[in-house]
Amino acid sequence: MLEPLSEVKQSRDALLASGVLDFVVRFSLRVADFGKDREPDDRMAALSILTDIWIKYPGIIEKQESTTSQAMLMYKRGCWDSFWPIWIVSLNFLFRLLDVFSWERNPFAPIIYKTIVFSLIDNHADFQTREFIMNNFSHLL
């Protein structure tokens, strides 16, 4: 949905001016909130939308510290969720963000890196998670 709308300057400007992206971010943060009884598919979709918006329009997420903090909290909670698919999806989205942000020298790249490293340390005994993280780090190099 976001990719085709972002390609044309007029639609990109309209998305930014109308506040639609701000609404989608706020809504996605509510749906991604792991403290509520949400379906795992809904939470993963919300994280996917947040990731896409943060990559395409970093200013939307980063313009308010509370939005950035809440987004990072949703990714962190996902990395420690008891439902394994959310765990892997959250790590995957963090790696996508890290890949883009490290090239762009985004100030959130070190925070994302640290989150992934802490997940690696906490899950060192879990072979699948450890291999997933290590393989993704090797692909970033």
C-alpha cells in the first residue's frame, strides 16, 4: 500500500499533509500493543506497517520522542514475546530497520543494534533464535 503511494510526489505530499500517516502510526501502535488481547496476526501486521512507514517516512515516527519510544517498545516486547512467530517477526523488522538506518546514518541505528544484541544475549541458549540473529548479522555485513 505504501510503496505505490510513495512513488508519486503528489501522493507522497498529500500523505504527509493530510495527517493520514500520523493516524496510521497511532493506530498501528495501539494494535501492536502486546499488553492487550490482540490476535498475533494483527500485532505482526501492525509491526509491519510501522516498519514500512519508519523506513519510507522516518520523520513521521521520529518527530515525537513519545512515538519513537512507543514504537521501540513494541519491537522490544515482540522480541521477548512468548509466541515464537512474533518473536522472529519482530527481530526481522528490527534487522530491516537496522539495514536501512545504518546506511542512512539514522541516529536510531545504534538503539536498534543494541536491542538486537540484547535479544541475542538473552536467547543465547536457544539455537534457532541465535542462528537467526547471527545469520541476519552476517547478511548485514
